[in-house]
Amino acid sequence: MKIEGKVWMFGDHVDTDLIIPARYLNVSDKNELAKHCFADLRPEFIKEVGVGDIVVAGINFGCGSSREQAPLAMKTAGVGAVIAKSFARIFYRNAFNIGFPVLESEEVPEQVREGDSVSLDLSKGEIVGIEQDKHFYARPIPDFMRDILKAGGLVEYLKKR
Amino acid sequence: MPMTITEKILAEHAGREAVSPGELVQVDVDLALANDITAPLAIDVFDRLGAREVFDREKIALVPDHFVPNKDIESAQQVKVTREFARKHRIKHFFELGETGIEHVILPEKGLITPGDLIIGADSHTCTYGALGAFSAGVGSTDLGAILATGKTWLKVPATIKLVYEGELSPWVGGKDLILYTLGLLGVSGAVYHSLEFTGEVTEGLSMSQRFTMANMAVEAGAKNGIFEPDEITKEYMEERSDRSGNFLKSDLDACYENKFKIRVDDMEPQVALPHSPDNIRPISEVDPVVLDQVFLGSCTNGRLEDLRDAARLLEGRKVADGVRFIVIPGSPSIYREAIKEGIVETLLDVGAVIGPPCCGPCLGGHMGILAEGERALSTSNRNFVGRMGHPKSEVYLSSPVVAAASAVIGRIASPEDL
Ligand code: SF4
């Protein structure tokens, strides 16, 4: 599984209200939800994000509510993956469950910048900063979680078994 | 093997003698919960799994509380999906308008949770039920959809951080101040993937209401669950509400903790969280007298009878300050009813409050009391992230009900002692 795109940089403790404000949660349609991804924090995001772009952030990404609409909105908007120093527990689990790759790395958020081109090889956990030709390795994911991701989410994973 | 109360509950629900931190276990769920925001997605997952029947129609609670009474067509559709699912599967605990209130207030009140239970909810504040000595944790909709079908889920056993509260609380200081102080200490990611165990002589004297407030905000430190050992106070609370007696577990004396914090409470003042994070904590004496546009008393953190009662006692015969909108929302219909009986509602109305129907209200900025650009609010709820209660350029401060009440009357953030 390869993902390639531009980097969007975020800071620490990006909460789920920032990823998608609660006022937009009156619908469940993922395309509607995606329209409001990062609406308050970065209003330009949804207009400019490209398929496969990568969100890079600091610690505790996705803290706050349990809303699965947060990773769902990001995934539907085209975001290929999130690479953060660490994730909030529920967000992390939700992301895998919907087949949205999230990776932990201390280095990447320190070394890449907004707008950099990055490619990601999920099966190896390898992240390449294309312009700088730098290679990083994300913290390994437990096997069964990788399988969930490969299947495309928990529903597909459970159905297969 | 010595275990903490959290480990004991997980072991029991995994059908194991013992478990230790870091292990992945499959557990049976005693109660699965979703609300009007999370249920529709979970139902979609349930359907996509090809499931025909729910695992147990008596062990599921569906509580429309975030955008009810339906605030617009879209939210009406969401509740409709939830209601139709409940009817189709004859879900026993679906709460219709008139019976519904905030999920985390309603479920304990109805006796649906007993000590030793394992509860999983598609809402981050599911951790509230730790107040009863139950293990409870929030998940997302996909996990919940799978639980609706199977009654089981996977969990990683969390390591536990023990919090020991010692000393004597000053007047006007209670559960909300203890948890805010603790969040200041731990930080919003200080307990990610961990369990928080609330202990010490101070917690032994706390009412159930105050314990709910504290367990509720465990997730604000990133914790998986927060828990109290059940005791006589728990027992008394249960006796009035449930025919199940529950399993009163305690941590072993030699149980293993990853970390312990001793917190002396003698000199603790009322605490306030400043914008925009629940760990941005100051004692009230160090908070600027910020002028307020709105004060909100309610939510799953502080929308219980004791909270309304404390506020009303302080407010008797006073008036809301000019320019302050004071919104009070009882957490459940029975709290509302009792507040009417005790004269609390009348007192609050005389003060100039508006009383909303039991629901989440302005807590999440979706409904009934949204803030405009540049406005400032003091709220008894649990989160003050950017835009949480409305415009991204509004500001939210968090406090206890008595600080909120005093501030509504004075018109700026103030201590009850300033009255
Ligand atoms: S009151 Fe607020 S925090 Fe509690 S469940 Fe409702 S929206 Fe969530």
C-alpha cells in the first residue's frame, strides 16, 4: 500500500472539534461531513487538499470526543494518512476501524515541512521525504491492526473471517 | 496475582484468572451505548456486517441527547434512524423525548449500571460510570456497531495511575475542582491509554454526584477509564435504583501501579480551566475577572440534582448580572421534576435563568445557547476547545456549579466568596 502527497502541518493536541466541529454532526453522510473538515482551524484545507495528502502533527492528535466522523471526514476529503508523534486512544482505534492509516513517528513531524512531498509505504512503515530524500520508519503496528487496515476497515475484516 | 479493580473487571469479562497491562483481551460487554450522533453510523456498520439480530436487546441503550428536541431536519433524520432501529430490534432501553436526558446522567439513574460491569459506549464520556466501580470506556461507531452484533470487543489492558486525595476540602471546593486540579497536573495527554484510579480519604467522603463529575473528565487526560472503588455510598445509590446488586471489587493492596500521585487538598481553591484546554487550570484567585456573556449550568459533568441544588442555594434572592445569559439544563427528566418539587426551578427562574429541556444543550455548540464571535462563557461542562460552544473566536472557561452561579450574578468570573 503506497500513499503519496503533500504535507499539511498541524501542532499538538488537535482535538476532534477542530477536525470537524460538532455543529456539522447532524448528518451521517460522509461526503457532507468531509466538506467541513478542519472548517474552523484551516478553512482553506477542504478547497486545497489533494488526494493522498498527508496530515502531520504533534502529540495527542484526535483528542476529545469519540466521533468517528473525525477520521471519516479526513479520509473522505482525500487525506491519505496521518503521521503524528502520538494519537488520542479513541481516534487511533477509530482510524483503523474505518481503514484510515495513522502512523506514529517522533521524527517526521520534526523533519518535514508544510507543502513537502512525502511518500509512505504502509507495509514497511517507511516514510520518504521526497525532496530531501530522507527515510523514516514509523512505529510498528500490531499485526492484527495491520490486517484490519489492509482489509479496508473492521467491517471488511470481520466479514472476511 | 495482585490486580487493580480495572484489571479485575477486565479479567472477569475476558473469562480469565488474571490480566496485566499491555495485554490484548476480548471481553463481553454488559451494556453497549450510543447517542443520536454516534448511533446512525454504528447502525450502518451493523447492517454492513450483515448482522440480523442484536446480541441482546436488553443490553443496549440508545439515548438521543445531543440535538434533541430535534434541532433541524438533519438531526431529526438521525434520531429517526436510531428510533427505527430500536423498534425493529425491540431495544429495551431506547429513550424517547420525555424520558430522555443526557446519556451519562440517565443510565446510572435508571440503575442500568452496577459496580463491576463492563460498559462500552460510542461517546467519549462513557468513562463517567467508573464512579460506580464499573469499567467503562468510549469507542467510535464502528467498534460499537460490531458490539451491537456480537456483544464482544477487543481491549488493551491499561496500566493504572493512582490518584490519592488527602486532607480536608474547603467550603466551595468539591469534585469538579479536584478533577480540574488533577487535569492541570496530568495534562490533556497525561493519561493516554491509562486507567485513572481515584482514591484516598477525600474520595471516600464524596457523594455519587461528585464522583460522576470526576470520572466523567478522566477522558480529558486521555484516559481509557477512570474508576472509584465502590463503597457504602455506592451501595446506597444502587439500592434505590437497581435489582442487580453488582460486584463490589477493590484493588489489591499490592496491586501494581505505573504511577502514583498524592494530592493534598487542604489549601485547594475552586479551580477554573481557561481557554482553550481543560488542562489550562488556575486557582480562582489567579483568574482575571473576565466579563461574561453566558453562563451554562448543566452537561454530563454537572447537570445533576446536587449541582442545581448547590447553585440554587447560593442564588436564592439574587439576580443575574446585566448582560449575562444564564442557561440551566437539568440532566434528566427526573432531575427536572425533583428540581421543580424542591423549588430549585423557581429560584433559578427568579434569578433570571432560562431552563432548557434535558439534553446536552450548548455543551457541544450544536444547540440551544451557541456563542457568537468574541463572546465569553463560563460552563460547568468538560471541554473548552476552540469553537466548542460556538464561534471559533468565542472563549469557554470551565468551573464548578457554585463558581458558575456566583459568576452569573456578579457578571464576571468570581468565587462564591465574592457574593
Ligand atoms: S453533555 Fe456534553 S460532554 Fe456530555 S455527552 Fe453531551 S455533548 Fe458530550
